[in-house]
Amino acid sequence: MVDLSIDLGGLRMTTPVTTASGTFGYGTEYADLLDYTKLGAVTVKGVRRDPWPGNGMPRHCEVPGGLVNAIGLQGPGVEAFIENYIPHYRMMAAKSVERAGAPAESVPPLIVNIWGGSVEEYAEVAARLSEAPLVGAIECNVSCPNVKEGGHTFGQDPAVLARLVKAVRAATRLPLIVKLAPNVPDLRPYTAACEDSGADALALINTIPAMVIDIKTRRPVLANVTGGLSGRCVHPVAVKCVYDAHRFSRLPILAMGGVYGWEDAVELMLAGASAVAVGTATFTSPGTAAVVADGIASYCEANGFASVRELTGALAA
């Protein structure tokens, strides 16, 4: 038996597989379609302090090899998430693990993706989630505009990123994962800012800025004009970013980007990831994350790895 357990910056996961924020709802929508015992954690879509309507329609568009979306982080706000969504997740996930013959305590912990318009808002949401049941870690989405500093994106300025990470670190004892964008010239200042400011892990990659135009109408397809690209087409970018971050930083990495099969997951782990997240693939095949977890185990067994932890950064010389 291969040991699939990992420690992602203090978050103990029974398998190295989770879901990607924004692709798995709030952890309840897929409970009848997926064996939750295969998941080391469930990552839910972005939560901020107040309810948020998101962007106008249309908000997504399929492209060759992927998807461009501009959902706009629609969500109910942190209080409604804690009061309504977490209890529902507990109930639905418990049914899934029960069907698999596992005890109720096998319900995977939640990684809650958070965002906001100011450093203070991030910290406030993190502090509130620290008191909530089943929340195992916080994932900071730093690809948001800082409204207090002229709208500049948090994740595009290492100094601003450092202030944000320090504030969230001071607000919570939960493991803190920072989700970085790939569209920067050099990841080193950003990984250093996270590491020096108290982050426990990195998440790579977020979607890549993209745009689609309808040549018949000569108008942007998305109401928001631009969006984020995800899917198979971004996988090589994710592998490169994970490889770089693993060389630059001591922090463990949660990798995502084009994971459609266990081969993609193993590739990211060999590049330096400790864990992987399945995102866009879930839309077309809801059971992908479970298949990926089983495939990783089979690969480890076939190649003589007693523990999945041995895969991390195990590129052949």
C-alpha cells in the first residue's frame, strides 16, 4: 500500500488531491458524483466579507484546449458561508464518505479561498474563518485589485503582497496558502514575499489573463471583456511555474493547471508540487479528482515509491 498522506504547510491531507477554487462550488454540488474519501481536502470558491454578485452575463466561453471565464467571484459573503454552506457541506460530504464505507470523521477539510478589496478585508475574513468548523486552511487569492491603492493587483507588487500576507498571518493560525498568478516576469520576488511574510504554502497557478472576440459582431464575447484562461492549454505553463517556485522557495506547493488525468498530476509533482488540484476537468468529468488520486497511487506502486511524498521534485538527473 502506498502512503498517500501529505502535510501541506500544516494541513494534513489523506491524499495529495484537492479541487481547484471556483470549479467545485462550495463542496456540496458534486457529493453524489464523487467519492470524497479520495480527496485530501475540498477547496471552495472565493469567499469575501460581504455578498458579491459577480460579473454580468455571458461569463464564460470555451476555447480550443480550455475555458475563458469571468465569473467575477460571485459569492454569499463569509457569514452566510459559515452559517449555511458549511453545515450543508458537512451533511453532503458525510453521505459520500458513508457510501464509501468510511467513518464520518473522514470528511475532507475545507480549504477556503478568500479575497477582498483591501488588506484589512482579507484579514477580517481570515479571522472569521478561523472560528468556523471544518476549515482546515485558507487560500489567499491575490489576483484582486487593491481598491485602497489605486486598483493595483495585490499579486503584481511584491511589497503589497508582503503586507497582505503579514496581515492575514496575524489574523489566523490556520495554514495559509497564497495563490500566485503566472503572468509575472519572475516568480522569485513573489515567492520570497510569501515566505518571508509568514505563508505556509504556495498555490500555482491561477488563470492566465485572456480575451475572446466574436468576429461576426466584432465585440468581446464576455460581458467583462477579459477573463481568465484555464484548461489543458495552460498545463505546460503550470509545470514551468511549479518547477521554478520549487527551486526558489522552501514552501510546499499546491499545483493546478490543466490536470485532466493522473499523468498531469504526477508531472506537476515531479516538478516540485506536494499536492495537486483538479479544476476545469471537473466540468466535463465530475469524477476526475478520484481517478487522479487512484492513478497517482498506481504510479507510485509501479515505480517503487512507498510514499507519494517521494514524488515531489523527483526529476531524474
